[in-house]
Amino acid sequence: MINARHLITTSLLALVLLLSSLAQADLIIRITKGNDQAIPVALVPFMWKGKGSLNEDVAGVISANLARTGLFRALPREDLISLPTKAEEVVYRDWRLLKVNYLVVGSIEALEGKNIRIRYELFDINRQESLLSESVAGNLDNLRNRAHFISDRIYERLTGQKGIFSTRIAYITSVQKGNTMDYTYRLHVADADGQKSRTILTSKQPLLSPSWSPDAKKLAYVSFETGRQAIFVQELATGKRYQLTNFKGLNGSPAWSPDGKKIAMTLSRDGNAEIYIYHLDDRRLTRVTHHYAIDTEPSWSPDGKSLIFTSGRSGGPQVYRINLLSGEESRLSFEGNYNARPRYSPDGREIFMVHRGSGGGLFSIAALNMDTGRMRILSTSPLDESPSVAPNGAMVIYALMIGEKGVLGVVSTDGRIQYELPAANGNVREPAWSPYLN
Amino acid sequence: MELMKHSKVFALAAVLALVAGCGSTGNTEEVADEVTEEVVAEEVLSSDGAVAEAADSAAAAEAEANAASDAILPAINTIYFDFDKSNIRSEFYDVLNGHAAYLMANPSAKVKLEGHTDERGTPEYNLALGERRGNSVQRYLSLQGVDASQLEVVSYGEERPAVRGQSSQAYSKNRRVEFNY
């Protein structure tokens, strides 16, 4: 157990070192819808046993992470009546009086050089027992990352579901110079909370549709830098990139297969927008759809055996599925007159998409339940698009417009909590939630 | 004039049917539906008095211009589309005919047909829709006799709006194909 933990710790550490160049334009969190039923937790500031002060408030980061899931509500710091840092100092009765269900205490110890050790403990106040007691290695430069790791451990212990605090998001920003046609597009990768963003690519021509490889080490995306659309693949650790496709017409919607060996995409090389699969090992291209209407925005089923996609074959965009073995196609969305860019939940039971009702109006993010066929509307601003599901299936990130500014929104898949991630300047679009990093 | 316009509608429908037939290996019933839909859309526009009138006066101006020279680059280089549609509105036939005449008179001229959409809907679907709009224009010009090597379609989808804003007026200005010589 200890070995396994050390392994995780070291690999995370290595990753953080590679991600050392950080951009200034982090995203800012604004919670727009809270959950009244959230479970109260208390996070006591971790005691720092070293010189000076730390550049991160570890307990504060954990507290914000837990609150952002909508499942938990952190007790405000001013309401803490005592500040225990270890089990012996915890008086259960005090925390029961504060109506707190769970408590986290901890301390950070300075080791040689920049190294540190974080000890923390999670308590169930009602049952008066310790649920988790661990020691995590780190250094002064990766405190935030360590806080995300501890958040993942606590979240998993309390919900039985893997946490997504150590995952990342990729997104595109565009900045227009005055009212000219001079745009600057940037592809970014940031922590799931919008912090620690760094620019992966800058271009004067449009960038869109970032798609993560299943090992979270590469991104495929669409770039217009050649004057036309082309799909590129870029390694995150090294920045190395290459052009994957250069076909006449559309080269869009790259979607990495769950086994990482194929990329589904939209090409119009045969005259019309159709879906193809590019086999990365032998560069073979197989055509999937054959229809004169638009077929685009492919996405893989979790088992990799079928693709869901948007097709205009009924007269307007609707969501379809094709079985890759039999070639059998079926229409999945019927409610509404615009259903597009589908994405499966990790368990395959729901499909998230951009939806507009039959009466027209708002473009919302909706979830189609594959068992009941019912559509649930999750977002409510007028122009929502690009839903991308977190790897644990608990949250969906999407793009929305506030006035004329594009920002990112996150909604829990149960619809109970919603928050926004605006950038300091420019439009933010095309978010893609990474797979788990370990 | 009315007859000519209708003959163009049917010519367009015939081209669409041809293209549809080539691209499809599947449901012929749906192919038929699509063509009917395109023709209906054109007829609705043709029967609109205001639109027809505008087209007439544009045609008159065009005829004058033609008399001067086919070699002059047409002044209007953008045509507009309806939401989620890629069929050419009849009011723009004359604009396209002007470009066709220019391109045929200048075989060395090349044009990029840049397809665009409004910001509603998804970016990738809009890229495909923008290409479809560009393809409609390309097919129309080819039908008039323009050589395929003079034409290239590039779609920008919703990435390059002509007008900022979220009014229906702004949207209608963004659903377009631009001729970029």
C-alpha cells in the first residue's frame, strides 16, 4: 500500500515538474447555483511546521474543491471554534454542536531542501471515528497539486467515486484586436479548477476541437494555420507536434478511441462531411458513414464498439449511433429540433449533447438517458455548446456566452450545482475534460 | 424572367439530386425528401414579391454591367443563407451569374469560396454547414460553365463572424459565402 502510494506520488511529482511554465491567464471561479442539501464538512487550516509562510493554503484548496462538487458545504473559517491539527486534539462534541458531519485536520512538515510532508486525517463526527489517515510527500512548488491529490483521496473515501481534482481541462481562447479581423487563438491546459493554466499553442488562425488521448499525454485538435483545416497531434510534455491530416475540405472533430489506437474524425475528401476512422499504427483510413447529409462530431462509446455522431439526415441536426462491427445505424435523439455534439457518460448510460427544443429558443446542454429515452436539460443560458464529461461522470464542462464574451461553465450531472470559469480577457471556448492522469 | 428563375430552381434541384445520388448509398426515400424540401424553399422565396422585385432590379443592373464587360470583377462578393440551410436564395442568382461570367472571361482567375455560419449551434456542425454553403455556390458556378480548377471551398464555420452581436440581423449577416479572389 505504501509503495503504491509512493509510486503515485512520484509520478505526479514528475508531471508537475514538466508543467512548470505557467501562464498568467488562469480562469476565475464564480458559483452560480448551489446545493441546499450539501453535506457540511469542516477543513481546519493545516499547521505549517517550517520557516516563513506557504504560497498555497492547502486546506483552503481542498475545501474549495469539495464545495465545487455540490455534494459538500465547507464550514466558513470564522465559524471554527478550535483549530486541531491531529487526532488527539479533536473533540467530537464541539464539531457535533457545529452540525458538521465530517472533519479534516492536518499539518505540513518541512523536510530537507524544498521537500515537505503533509499528514492529514479525515473524521466521521457522528460515528466518532477516523476514516482516513495518511502522509503525502511533496515539495514547496507542488502544494496545490498535493492539495488536489488529498481532495481526490477524501472525495473517494466519502463517496466511493473517484475524484477529478487532479484532472485537467483543455480549452481555446480567442482575443480580437479592437474591431479588426486580427485574432489571436490559444490552446490552453489548466487544472480542473481553472488554475495553473499554460499555453500549449498560439495561432493567428482558428483553433478548435481539442481531444485528449486516453493516457492524457497528447491532444489532437483542429488548426487553420495552413490556411485550411487540418488535424494536428501534440505531445504535452515535450510540445512536439505533427500534422495528422491534410485532406481537401473538412478535417475536423478528432476523437481519440478508448484504446488510443484510432482517431475518429470528420472529412469531406469524398465530397461531403462524413465520419472516418484513422488508424494511428498503420495510417489506414476507414470510412464509417455514407450519407449525403452532414455527418460529423463523432464520439466513441466507452467500449469502443460504436460511435455516436451528429447527422443532418432528418432535415436538422440529430444524434445517431453506428455499430462499427455491423454498420447498423440508429437515431437516438427525437425531442427538439437541434441535437448535436453528443458525448457518452463514462458508464454509457447517458449521452450529453447540445439541445434546442421544438419551439426553438435556447441552445442548452441536455442529458439523454439511454434506458428511459428521456431528455434532461442541465443548463439554461441561451448559447451553450461543447459539452465534455469529467472522467468520473459527475460533472460536465461546456461553453456559454455571457453577453458577447465566451466563458466556460460546469454543471453537475445531477443538475444540482453550476459554476462558471471566466478568463481574465478574451473568449473561452471548446473545453475538453482530460481523462484521469494516473 | 419568372420562367427563367424557375428553370434555375429546377436546374439546381437536378444538380442537388445528382449530387445526393452520388453521395448516398442508403435511403432513397430520404433523398427524395431532401430535394423536395430544397425546391419548396426556393419557391417560397420566388413567390415573395419584395424579394422578386429586388432580384429584378439587381438583374437589370447586372445586364447593364454585362453589356460593359464581363471582365470586371462584380461589386457584390457576399451572398447570404437561411439558418441551418445551404440552398442558394433566388435573390442571389444574379450575383452568382456575375461571378460566373467574370470567371469564365478570366480563366486564370481563381476564387476561394469561404463558407460561414452564425454562432448558434455547435462549432464542428457549423464547419460542415459552412462547407455545404460553399459547395452550393461551387456547384452553381460549375453549372454555369466555370472550370472546377478556378474554385476552392474553405469553411470557417462560426469562427469568423462578419458582424458581432446576437441579434437576428447580426446572425443573418454572418450566414454567408464570401468570394475571395
